[in-house]
Amino acid sequence: MMKKMFVIALAIFLTFPAYAKEPGFNLYRWNEDYAYLAKKSDRDWYNRFKYAPLREDVYVSFGGSLRERSNMYDNDRFGLLGVSDGHLFLHRVLLHADLHVTDRFRFFAELGSHLVERNGLRPGPFDRDDADVTQAFFDLRYAGSQWRVGRQEMDLGSTRLVSVRNGPNVRRAFNGIRFDTKISDVDLRLFGMNEVKVKKGAFNNGINDDEILWGIYATKDINFTKASVYYLGLYRKGAVYTQNTANETRHSIGTHLFGKRNGWDWNYELIYQFGDFGDADISAWTAASVTGYTFNQITWSPRVAFNANIASGDKNPDNGKLNTFNPLYPNLTYFEEAAVLAPQNFYNIKPEISFYPFNQLSMTFNWNFFWRVEKNDAVYVGGLIPLLGTASVDGHFVAHAPSISIDYQLNHYVALDLSYSHFFAGKVINNAGGNDINFLKLELNITF
């Protein structure tokens, strides 16, 4: 029944007009603003759905999305963590309402259903949630500042440390409070939050009391670049590393530089971490960089880019110190859609090239070369857990993975994505008893 309904919905949206002059949809739906429709006198039924005035200066906007995604793995996690062959078919439906009362008050609510069908592979912890309130927050705005309270999605900077987790079925959300303001020409954000604890069933998600995130994030325009400095605090009960499992209190201090100019784009980040892991002291760090150039005057506007990243690992599990970097709540598809490897105890380089044959189609090819920094520490994978058997073997080279992604926007509402990666296992994986991985992703998105 679900598949039949989805086919019908797809057929309907494929026949919709492109609305070329309409603003595009945002990954964070609460970022969309349809107040401009108030000035449009000939609103059709769809525009009345996006902008429904209740009285003067009060309106509500409705929207949602449907996603069908198939993840197919051959030898997932290099075959080192149990059942490794098969595919998962993920179904996600999100519906939201966005109420605006003048410019001072706003309430945003979103419901979600996340179902999964399996063939061989075991669903992950964020693949099944029959129905729940995925977001429900209110904004209060006054004198250029904004308070946001409730269940909400949030990312920071390049999403290396805090992201929405869009790859798995259930997106990441937090319960808490954030405050955004502007002091002179500096954008400032303060927040304190608990990640939402995802449970199978319906309307039973709650607060994860085992984890607390807090911080302050400041961003300023400097000539043709943007610069951010920030502090993030994390408490995590029962954190798992090669040396032990213990409670962790970790503080991260970082800086982020990013921008575009004359075809060039850049994204650089430096982070140092300190704190306590059980009885051990934490001292960890990372450096990340992306530098790209787009040839706008050449057919298909190719962009070439080079990624180089490194994050510390634990030198000696018995010396009373923890040196393994913690990426907090990362975007694990940052390297490739397979999201196999986590950015801990590693260094990598990734050359990349993208093409745009026409406006609706993009093609990207990259090749990720991945090493571990410290032999005494493990290779870490999705879920930020040590990969079984890798901490006790020799070698630094983990894997190299060519990947290709094709994204096609059929019209304003419908998009198709295809990704393929092959992981060639390196010395560390071979010594641990693992082998190559194949990964294929097929995804269909309908947004309205």
C-alpha cells in the first residue's frame, strides 16, 4: 500500500510546473520564508498552501517531504562487524506547519514517520521510528535577537562537529534552547541542548540524559572571507574508545575560515580538545581543509577541489591520557555517502572534480585515501566506535575509495540521487581480517 501511494504521489509531482522563479527548498525547512507571497494577488492553490493568511500579520505555511532510499552494501564495515551483505530500503515522510504571528513570534512543528525494510543487513539505530514529533519549537524575536526553545535541528559551520545527520532515516534533533544575536558586525549564537533519543514505536522519543551539548559560536565577515571562533562543551556517559569505556567531559575550541572569490572557494578548520575521560586527561586536535576552483568560463563549469584532513589518535592507551579526537555529532557523509569511516585517529587526502552538464544535473567524482595516525589506536567507523580487531594490528594505511555521485533535479519538487563507492582495503583492514566494500545508494526525494 505504501509503495502504491508513493508512486501516485511521484506521478502527481512530476506533472507540477517548475516554478522557476520560486525560491528553492532548504535542507532546514524552517529557513524557508514565504511572506513574500502576501504581495502576490493571484496566488494559486499551491501558493495558498505555502502562505495561508489567518489575519493581518498572521499566517501559516505548510510543507513536507517524502524520501525513498536504498542502501546496498557488499561487505559493510569491511566484514568486521557481523552481517555485512544486503540492502536497506528506507522510507521517510515529514510534514510541517510554520505559524508566524507578526515578526515577533513563530511556532514550527514537524511530524515524521521513518520505516525500513531489510534484506540481510540489520537496520541502524536511526533507521526506524514509526511516528514522532521530529521538531516543535517557538521563536521569540526582539531588537534583532532571537530565542529558540524546544525540539529543533541545528548545525554549526562546516557540519564537521554538529550536523543534521540526513543520511540515516531519522534526522538528528536536539531538545534545548539557543539564543542568536548580533553585536556590532559579529553574529553570535549560544546554546544548551540534549540530543533527542530515538526509539522504535510511536511518539515515544525523549531526551537523551546521557549526553549534553553546550557552546558559543561567533562569526564575522572579514573582507571576502568569513571567520568563526567557537567553544563547544560535551558530556557523554559511557563513551567508547580503544583504551576504555568511561564518562567523558570534553571541551572543544576551534576556528573556521570559509569563503568564495574569483572562482576560488575555501573551507579551513582547526580544533583543539581537552577535558576528562574517566580518570584520564583529554588532549586531542584536528585540522581540516578544502580548497576548490570552478572554471566558470568552460563548458559544464567543472570544479576541482582538494581535501586534506587529520585528527589525532591515542598514542598509548595505558599512559593516563586520551588523545583520540571526538567529532561530537558529525556529518559522516562528509567523505562519501557510504558513511563507513569516522574522522578519528586518521589523516586523508581526497581529490575531487565536479561537472554541471546542465542546470538540473551535477556529477562528482572523488578518490578518498585514508590512513590512521596512531597504530596503538583503532580505526573508527560510523557510530564513533572502534572497528573490531584494528587496534591490535600493524600498519597505517586503511583504505582508498573512488566514488561517483549523480544528482538530477527533475523539477522544482522531485530529485534523484545515485552514488557508488568501492573501498579497497589497505594493510590495517587486511591484517584485521577484513576485505573490500561495495556501496550503492539510490534515492528519490519529493519536497513540497
